[in-house]
Amino acid sequence: MGPSEKSFNQVKSILGMLDRSIDRLREQRTTPAPALSSVPAAPIPAVPKAAIAPIPAAPARESRFGRATPIPPASN
């Protein structure tokens, strides 16, 4: 008993959408980016390092399951 005609058409439709999406992304990647306007942007003022507040460290969270450990290789 093989796949039904409806299932086949659904898979075919999904694959067609994926193909179009891949082609669109490939087109975007291979075409050069449009030239930006020649208006110069305003310079960004430098912020002294003393003015930047340090980001506090996040508290350590202990899981009730503990840390992950690697699975030992199967010895056959």
C-alpha cells in the first residue's frame, strides 16, 4: 500500500516551496548590495569607559538534575 495521491501532492507542494525559498535566498546572496546614499552619517561620539556601567554577573543556577556529563562509549 503506497502513499495516497493527497499525501504525494502535499509533499510535492512543500518541496516546491522549499525550492523557491532556496532560489530566492541564493539570488539575494549572489546579487551585489545596492549602493548606499552618498550622504555622510553623523559621527558617533565616543563614550568613556568609566561611563559604561558593568553588567552584573548572573547568579549561578543550580539544576536539580546537576550538570550534563558525557555518555561513556559503548564497550562491545
